[in-house]
Amino acid sequence: MNAMAQSLSPSPSPKREGGVTPTDSLTPAPDGRKAVTLKQVLQNTSVGGYVIGQAKLNDQDDAEANSNMNLRLVRLYVDGKVLDFAYKLQLQMNGIGKDSKENSPRIVDAWAEWQRFDFLKVKFGQFKRCFTFENPMHPWLIGSGNYSQLALKLAGFSDRVGEHASNGRDMGLQLQGDLLPVGDKHRKLLHYQVGLYNGQGINHSDKNSRKDVIGGLIVKPIDGLQIGWFGWDGNYVANGVTARRTRWAVGATYEGAISARAEYAHSVGRKIGTDSEGNGILTGADRADAWYALVGVPVADKVKVWAKYDVYRDSGTWASTKSLYTLTADWNLHKNFKLQASYTFTHDRQTNASGGDGDYNTLDLQVYFRF
């Protein structure tokens, strides 16, 4: 809990259900329920943030810059819980988007979720689309220097359809829950999630009456292992043009002595671009797909090494393949501070075919800290 909240919290004492002390003065609400006090809100609210600094070096011919230093992410958040409702507000403080609505700072998360029951939770606001295992993961935990091309191109980060950068998020309403407890530990065998989203990405209102439907089913057969299927049916509107987004993905993830994750996604729908007069047009192929496989092995105290094979095919053909081969070392000096070094070899067939340099090496150094 942050220092401000700690200074305003009462000294430890016996709690009633919901974290209310016996001496709290609660004014009855008009319907007879107990009203929420300021003390309850402060006890269950935290403020924090994290920063990821990055330095990159590559040997690609004709690159705009072969070296760069930047702030990959700077975020501040407030989250907590009041009664049966969890909530979060998160701001991103760095980066410039394609228009004024994405200029820094900008809202990336703003949601509330009713969490009374494990089998049914209801979330409303702006939050991560429930598509793929990797998309909802925190940047601290993805295990490589960046999200996979699958997440970046097909889950709404820098989406291939032409949507503005949305960090995998959209405005929507989502239901999710855990079902079928098994074993002595009552592990929930099945997790489901389904949501309705605007389809326009973060900080944008909808531009038609149709909503995107996204959902997934995840099975947890043993401790640490999850196997999932995800589906997405919707569209995106820009410059007066509507592009279809029909996608599905399958994957598995395991967390134990080692970490492993693999996913495949397929997309139907073209991109939105502009012609010479600035009018919206559909461009690109109607098919695209991507996959990756990642494994992480601890090699020393606080050090973990990751290997990743990452492929994206912009037209669903081998001629459009961009492959990344990455080795990453994480040095976790503290739960709130780590250093990361990555080496990536890129093989981009489309760039090679157009006469550019599609085979190059990249060294990526990142510093993570949070508070």
C-alpha cells in the first residue's frame, strides 16, 4: 500500500467481513444497506506505477536509426476494491499516438468489476481484450523483450487492420468466471470469458452499431498448465471504410520449474489505408496468421534465460513471413527492479523481396522498476 494510504489507515484491529473494523461508524444507506466510508476506500486503494527504459542497437542497412534510447513504458495506476467491486485507473505517460487522442498522457485502463462470485464476474470499462494468453499479461511477465508479433498485429497493440495503438485494449462489457473445482486444492478446471467491445480501440467511441464479440475457454488439467481457445468476430471503421476482423487463436501456457508458452492465431479481414487523395480504401491480403513458442529456464539465483521463436505472415503465405529468433536474459535483482538483455535475429522475407535489408541483428537492453 502506498505511503498516503498507510498514513490514513487505522492501526491493526479485528476485522469484520469486508475489512471493516468494529469501531467504524457506518451510516445506513436509504435501502438499509451499510454505506461505504472514506476509511474503507482508503484501506483498499493503492497507488503505484512502473517504468521500462530501453536502449537498442541494430545493424540493418538503411535503417532510420541504428541506435536508440527511449522510455518504452511509463505508467501510473490507482486500483483497489470496495465491497464486491474491484476497480482500476491506469495512465500511460509516454509515447505519441497518431492523433491528439493518443498523445501522452492517455488513459489505458479505466474499469470496474463486480467480483461477488468466482463463477461470474462482470467487468465494464476500458480494459484488455480477452484474446490470447499473452495479450492480458503484464509487460513485466512476458519473458521476452517485447510482446510477440501475434499479440502486436492480431490482438490490438499496433493492429494490422490500421487501428491506432491501443495496447490490446478496447471499451467493453465482459463476463468471466471459473467453474468445476477438482482435487484436494479445489483447482478450477475451466475458465470462461466473453465480452462485447466497441471495436475502435482505446479512447475512441464506436463508429457503427455493430459490436465486436470476443471470448475464450481455458482448461486447466493440472497445476500450472492452461490450454485455451479464443475467438473474435467484429470490424473496424476508419475513413468511412469498414474492415472485417474475424480471428481465432489456440495456445497453451505452463508455469512450474520452467516456463513455457505457445500460441497460434489466424485472421480474416483486410487493412484500411488511404489512396492518393486521402480517401479510405481496403488494402492488403484477406488472410494473415502468426505463431510463437517461448521457453524460460532459471540458470542461476535471480537469473532466467528465455528462448523465443516468433513468426508473423502478413498475407498468410511464406513469402510474407517475418521471423524473429530471440535469446533473453532476465536478472531479477529485486521484486521491483530487474535488468534484461535480449539478442534478436530478424529474417523478413517481404523486405528482402523489395530490395531492402531483411536480415539483421538487434541488441536490446531494458531496465524495469516499479513502485
